[in-house]
Amino acid sequence: MTVEFIPLRDAHLDAAFALTQKLQWPHRPGDWQQALLLGEGIAAVENGELIGTLITWRWGADYSTLGLVIVDDAQQGRGIGKQLMLAGLETLAGSNIRLHATEAGKGLYEKLGFVATGHVEQHQCRQLPAVAAPACAAHQQIRSARQQDATLLTALDRQATGQQRPRLIANLLESAERILVLEEQGAAAGFACLRRFGHGYAIGPVTARTPAAAKLLIGQLLSTLGGQFVRIDTDREAGIGPWLTEQGLPEVDAPTTMIKGTPWRPESGGMQAFGLMSQAMA
């Protein structure tokens, strides 16, 4: 049989969910739906059966991400992963592309021109211990995000990541459990999002000007999640990994961050990304 590479559609998502279940990845059907809603997917199909997936997200003119690259174990060794990647890269031509690689996929990505630039740390806990809510300083306040904050949050996110993601921010304002905004002397100094994901909750994206501001936002969210499954993905260079471990979220994995093109470098003293939306969407 010939493998077809066609657009990934909603009708494929039950089978895509089954692929992640085989890999023991945590994605729920709703996580797949959100990923496809915000991106463009490619399906590898043979004899009517979904045997592979890939989703790309173009975040503005210059930066994009790529993830959920999966090939059914029974179909390994046929070059399907490479063909999915080539099709994905074609859709992202002219963009600087970021992905997070497992050890199994790293060699293929290197052959396709990706270069390792660091690691993303996956911190999680099945039952989070009690975390005390940190106190704001006199010049700080934390409030819940409102729909009218969409433009503000999009701008803060772009400063931190280089990515223009208004559709993501709009989606999070509709679907997230909570989004907190930190203000310092009346000006926005960061935000953090709590949402359902996988086995429980994920915190991310988290954008702030300093590690202390990021910890304040994350700590406020953690203080409401005692006994819950919680996950945060953070770039190692952000430097908050040891603190997350102290809060009861040990590092359980560290995929390699890889770039094809030029990585984004935020301005010194400006907004930084302390928590990812996800390893796939970065």
C-alpha cells in the first residue's frame, strides 16, 4: 500500500489520540483539538488508517513551531517520519522553526538542518504538596485577566517569544481555568496561565520580566492546586527549575530544544518566557 500525506482533520483526532495513548503521552482529545485548531496538521494515512501525524504552528511572519510528530510503532523504519517532516518544513518555508526533540528523533532533525540550542525541562507531580501563596510587595498586585486584556497579553507574549500569537491568547482567554496578570506600579509585569492538560493541570505560558515575578505568578497558581497533577515546561536557561523542584515539581524529562534558522533573543531587561504553552507549541 502507498502512504498518503493529507491534511490532518477533526475526523482523524480519535485515531491521533490513540497514537499518543500507545506512546503513553498524556494528551487528552481536547488537547489534540486545541492543537489542531491553532495549527495545521499533516496525516500519514495508509489503507484508510492513520499511521502518523505532525502539526505546525506559524506564529507571525518570522517564527513558528512544529510538534506532535508521531509514527505508529508498527510502521517505524519506512521513512514516514522524514516524509512528514519534509511536508511540514515546506509549509513553514521562510520561517525560523523551533521544536523539542526526543533522543529518538534528534538524529533525523539534525539531518534536516536543525541545531540543538538547549533543553526544556518538564517538571511535574502527580499530587502536588501544599504550596503557600507568596505575598505581593507593596508596589505589586495580581489580578485575573479579562477579555479586554487580549492585546496586552499578545504584546507581552511577543516580547518574550518573538511569536505573534493573538489566536492562542484569544483561545486561552476563552478556555483556560485562570490567567493571572501581575502589575507593578500599575504597569503589566507578566502573566501566567493555568489550564487543563493531560492528567490534570498545566501552567503555561508564563511571561514575566524577572524570575522573581515569574515565581510570584506561578506560586499563586500552585497555592490553589494542592493534591492535583501539575505540570510546567520551562526552558533550562530561564533558571527556575531548582525552585520548581523545591515547590514539589521535580524534573522528569529534558527534551532538546532545536532550531532551524535563527533563535529568538528577547531584549535584556524585557519580558522573558518562563513557562511554555507546551513542548509542541512552545
